[in-house]
Amino acid sequence: MLTYDDLKSLPETVAGPSYDVRKVTSGIVHFGVGNFFRAHLGYYVDRALALPDQHHWGITGVGLRSGGNSDRKAEEFRAQEGLYSLTEIAANGKAEIRVMGCLKDYLQAPDEPEKVLALLADKATKIISMTITEGGYNIDETTGEFRTSLPAVQEDLANPQKPGTVFGFVVEGLRRRREAGHGGLTIMSCDNLRHNGDVSRKAFVGYARAVDADLADWIDQNVTFPNAMVDRITPSVSDEDKAKLNERSGLKDLQPLLSEDFIQWVIEDKFAAGRPAFEKVGVEFTDQVSAYEHAKIRMLNSSHLILSAAGMLLNLKLVDEVLGEPRVHKFVDSVLEKDVIPTLKAPPGVDLHKYKSTLLTRFSNAAMADQVARIASDATSKAQVFWTETVRAVLEGGRDRTRIVYCMALLLELLRGKNEKGEKIALQEPFLSEDQLKIAASDDFLESINLPAFDSWRDLLTSEIKKEIAHNRELIRKDGVLSSLPV
Ligand code: CS2
């Protein structure tokens, strides 16, 4: 266990907060306290807290689930008074370890709903941030609108003052905030979405509109939703990894964390109620965030998804192992060079070819042991968010579609839940229903094209393209991924 008292005598190789953790108060409420959040927003806030007059920007984490692992996580955060260690590992294996004091408190919404709502309405809360995953915004990809039909949303709409979803909590918190006269604040998405701020506005205002149109207008006018590009590879940490991290650090941290040394955050400076001095700790502010979002999502996340689908089918566990396969490396490189880069607008001053090389080097960081299964999880939502623009640009532009069609075949083979040898693989598809999972598992080559993963480009699939997808799926099953890759 790691406590405030341990900060007085940290091992020599471990840096601690250079501010008084006891003085930190909460100004940010964050939903979805996962590893990425702790290594990214947590990292920047921790840095900012070390600057003068920033102690009121601590974070209260909120978990939306209780029971099992969630309870364990909550107990561990509380036992450690929010402290956790972050080990950053460079590609050459060099590590830097730091104990972070930015997490002030942790609440489990199902157990303490009133406490969460009171905090959201509190004047001291200036930012509500979130990492709730790509699929978590509950937007219908075909209409672009918030889906009120989701059962959990329906439950909240029937009883808005006793919410269960993030939308229910935030909107009820804002209702109380408005009533208390505490003014607007910032809702800040830290998820990998194109225009994550605009999507959040759609989601939260969309939900609010279904509760109370006046409140929806108030949110629209008083709450800001900055768009942002977030970037840092943060692997999952198993119990065995935890032991290794603690061995390296000499700490007894219950929640140690690992990330690459690279970090980037490009965001619009639209904060309705102030923000930490992020500009002094490496955050890049711009009003042209869209080019950065597109480049990151269409290059990094999309190739990650290709690698993970190939990796799952090849039965490889680590991203660097998959990329270590020369044919896979060549394929991903060609998709980026021939399909993505020519159809993508570069952010100002960024050379996309160099950006690509940096990405491939980052993916090859064996010291990180990043997991294929982590990236392959929720491939349904990720494909729509990460691939759509490239797929549409290639198909609509009449460009060579060989690689993109192969990617679609890879995705459908992954969703089938069997590797290239026909052995079962553990799928994590939280947004697919039982019926949809049955369709995905079908041996038929084309039935699963009807799944939501294809919603954003199904209209472009001619019978010719469908035939090509089916043919590629057949090849993957017959010859395996490596032989069938079109390189
Ligand atoms: C990954 C991301 O889960 C995924 O799909 O591509 O978590 C990726 O590691 C981060 O976006 C890197 O910034």
C-alpha cells in the first residue's frame, strides 16, 4: 500500500509530488478512472499542481459500476488516498517512475449517487471530464443523434433524479447546479473520437433535451465542450505486471501503472469556468484541433485496430510481436502510405510520413508489452470511429480498395470469435447484443456485414465489393493471415 506518509521517504529512483498533496482540493470530476486517464489527464494535472496557485485543480474520480473488480479498485484507491505510481518506459527500456497526487477522491456512483450529484453541482467543480470509450457516447452513427432508446437511458429518463448512466448523472448534476446559481462549466471528453467535444455536446444536450428542453438550452449556452486529440499508449496491467512494476520501483503500490514515454494533448481553449495552467505543462492549445484528431485517429488508432485484428487471428498476444511479422508490418505501412495519408489533411507543420514512422516505432516498444486483446476490445465501435473516413475516401474516390477490403475481412473474422485456425478467441464486444453476437459468429461470409461495425459505410458496399470481402475471408481461413495479406 502507498500512503501520504510514504511520500517522505520514496526510493531514490522514484519522483514524488513536488506539492503538498494534503492541500489539493477537487476542481475536476472525472468519469471512467481507467489506466489511460491516470497516465494522461492525471499526468498533466499532476504537473500543473506543482505550479503556484493550482492546488484547487485536484480530481475526484467517479466509477459508474459497483461490485467485483470495481469494488476492489475503489477500495485500493481509497486505501492509498488516491496516490498511484506511473512508470514511463521508453523504447530503449529506460524507465522513469513518479508517484502522482492528483486523484483527490474516488466515488462509486451506484453506492453514493447523492454525493456524486452534489459534487457536480458544487461551485468548486469547474470541469467534468471523461474517458467512457468510443462507443460510450451512445450516438447513432447513421443519424449522428443521441440514442434515447438504449434501455439504461430509458431508465434514467423515467427517473432522472436517480440516474445510473453518465448522461443521467451529469445532466441531473447540472440541473442542480443551475438551480443553485453556480453557473456553467466545461465538459471535456478525453476519448478517441473525431470532434470529441462536439460529440459530447450532442450526447449530453441530446439526453437533457429528452428530460427538459429548458435545461438542454441552458447547458447548450453555459457549458463548453472543447474538442481534443489525446495520445499516450497505456497497456493493461495484470496482477503479475503489478508485481513487476513494484519490484522495479521498490514501492508497494496497489494500483501501479505503465505507459510509454510519449504523450500528447491538443485541445481547444474553451473552458467556461477556468482550467489548470495546462499551457505550462506541455498541453498544446489550438482552434484547429480537427486536423490533429483526424491524423491521430486515422493513423494511430486505425492501424492499431488492424494490428490487433491480425494479432487475434494469428494468436499473438503483444502488439510488438504482431508488428514483428514482416508482412504485417509491410501491410500496415502500405495502408498508412497508400490509403490514409493521401486522403488526409496534415495538421499544420506535421509531416505525415514522419508521423507514420514515429507511430510504427512506438508500436514496436517491446518494453511496454502492450496487449493485442486490449486494442481489439470493442472493435465494433472502434472500426466506425477509426476507419470510416478512410474507407469512404477510398471507396467513394474509386481508389485501389484491395487493402481496405482486406481490413474489412479481418474485422469480420475477428468478430466471428475464431482465430485463423478456427479456435475460439475471447471477444470483448460490450455493445453487441446476444443476437448480434450470434450473427457475428456465423460461418457465412456475408451475414455479419449487417452488424453495426459496418453502419458508417455499408451503403458503399456494391455486390462486387461484398464478393471481395467474402473471398478474403475465405483466404484467411484457408491460407492464414500472413499468406493472405495483400502486400
Ligand atoms: C488503442 C488506444 O484501444 C485502442 O484502440 O488504439 O487505446 C491507443 O493506445 C491510444 O489511443 C493511444 O493514444
